[in-house]
Amino acid sequence: MQTMNPSSLPKLPILLKPFLLSLFLSLFFLAFLASHSYSPLLRLRTALQTPTIPHSRAGNGGASLRIRPGYSSYNAYIERQLNKTLNPKLRKIWTTRDWDRKIRVFARFFQSLKQRNLISNHSKALSIGARVGQEVAAMKLVGVSDSVGIDLVPYPPLVMKGDFHAQPFENQTFDFEFSNVFDHALYPWKFVGEIERTLKPGGVCVLHVAVLRRADKYSANDLYSVQPLVELFKESELLEVSKVDAFGLDTEVVFRKKKKIENS
């Protein structure tokens, strides 16, 4: 192939030379910028690909706590919950096949809480949404004798009738409250407000919740981070967040009610 002598190329028009010089400098600058900003760009790309969910006021159905739609009234919600609680097949399972197994598991949880000084034999304790009372039986088994549960359907003597949106107790009644039914609360802010109302100053609340996953078909809300709980517990401080394997629930969250409410 015949090569062309550079000297034989037609000379570029004088007005084109500044344009080519500018283009060359721009390409050089972009190459320099890319080579020195790879890591920040990579971090940005990673952050954008990470499924983070912003939190907002939990009571307003924000991104971190969503209230499930479909309830035309509070009575419709109660009827939906009773469909599960009164299901004869489930109640038979809860009181026979599941009874001993669940008591053993709950007893391990409560024994661990005792070892961490979060509950004691002298605690007056409440289990919220206790169904047939395995949690209450477990607390009594580990020595917390003054224990009771509440549920829409009573199961004497372990569980009395009560709606966790409006607990049937006086202010500052309990030293300890436990629940694994936060996902069933249609009004999470009322659920937490009643816990703080009935807890004594310095009292402890332990919740087992499902984070970043849907619970069961009877759940009334879906929780996507712990942050909404922190915002809802306005009179308490967060003590612990840990992973648990608790009948489909994966996170244990521990709060302590402040002994003196700070003036805002």
C-alpha cells in the first residue's frame, strides 16, 4: 500500500486549528478526570444499586413502615384478626403440637433476657398478643411468676381479653412487656403508645419483628427497618438490636422507658 508523506497532506485551514486543539485538550481532560475519579464513581454506583429505604414518620405509612390497605373500618380489621385467632385448627395446633415446643423456645429467650438484667423474677410482666399464652407460660417457667397476656380472645388463666391498641391497664403497671405481633398493629403509633403508657419508668419492652420481609397474611403492616420503632418510642431509649430466629421473625429490639422525660 502506498504511504502518504505528511508533507504532502493538504494544509488545514487556519480557522480549523484552534478547534482541533480545543478538542484534543477536552479529550485529555476527560481521560484525566475519569482516571482520578473511578473510586468515587464506583462508590456512587454501588450506593445507587444498594436497596436502601428512607424512613419517614411511621404513622403516615412511610417508606420504612407501610400500613397494608384493605380495611374499610376498625371493625373490619378486628374481624380479620379474629379469623386467625378463632380458627379452630390453629387453636388446636397452638394448644397441642406447638405448646411444649414454643414454651421451650420462649423460655430460652426470656432466660437470656434475665442474664442481661432486662427482666427478673420480681418483674410484673405482660405479653402482648399472647394468643393461648405460650409466652406467659414460658415467663412463669423461668421464674417470672407475675406474668399475664392479653389478646382479642382470652385464654384463662394465662391470657385475658384486651386490645393492644387500648390496653386494659392503668398507667405505669408493668416492669416488662414483650410482643411478637407488632406486624398485626393497624395503628403502630397506638400500639407503642400503649406500651409506653403502661410501662413503669425504667421498664423494658422487647419486640420480636420481621425486617425487610413480609410477615403472614394477617399482618396489618410491613416493617423495613428498625428506625420507625425508634421514632415511635418517644419516651424510651433504644438498648439493643440483634438477630433472632423466632418463629419467622428475625430481629429483637429492646427499649427502656426513660425514668425522667426530658422537656422538649
